[in-house]
Amino acid sequence: MSTRHMVLAATVLAFFSGAVLAQQRFIIEREIPGASRMSKGELRDISRLSNKVLKELGPDIQWVQSYVAGDKIYCIYDAPSEALIKEHAQKAGFPANRITAVAVTIDPTTAQ
């Protein structure tokens, strides 16, 4: 399939799916000393704050899930730009020490 046909197909798909902005998946690394020792209440509170800021920013940014490991929280977000991820972090008061766009997702079925 030519590049022109791929762009046309993506445009048609976006039109029929109601997509407004192209989404990119990002991994955000947040350095938070003692993160893995945070209580359920503390995790609930930062989740509520994140959700509040996400609601203010609108539907273009979505929190998928996060992993707490050691002194870091690794967050998965869908957004049209790194700038919007940074705005969320700034407004919520969260660190965003590293933001990386996901290039490709693989899983066990990739081996088939």
C-alpha cells in the first residue's frame, strides 16, 4: 500500500471513528522517593488529583494505568503530544522526569 493510500485510509478511519486528534502512547517516569511505600490512601489521593486535572484538560489526554516500583511510578498515558503530558504534570504538581513516546507495542503474540 502506498503512503498516499495509507494516509487516505487513516483519514477515513478517523472520520468514521469520530477521532479528532491522533493519539500517541507515552510512558512517563516519575521519581518519587518512597513511592512503593505509599499507603492506599496516598495512592488514592494522588489518583484523584490526577483525575481532577485530566478532567480540566479535556478528553484528548487519558491515563491508562501506572506501575509503582521502588522510588518511581511509571505511568502510561494516551495524548496527542508530549506538551499535554507536561501540562498535566505541572498542573497536578507531579514530577515527569522522563517522557518517552512508545514506538511499537509487542506481546507474546508478536512471536507468531
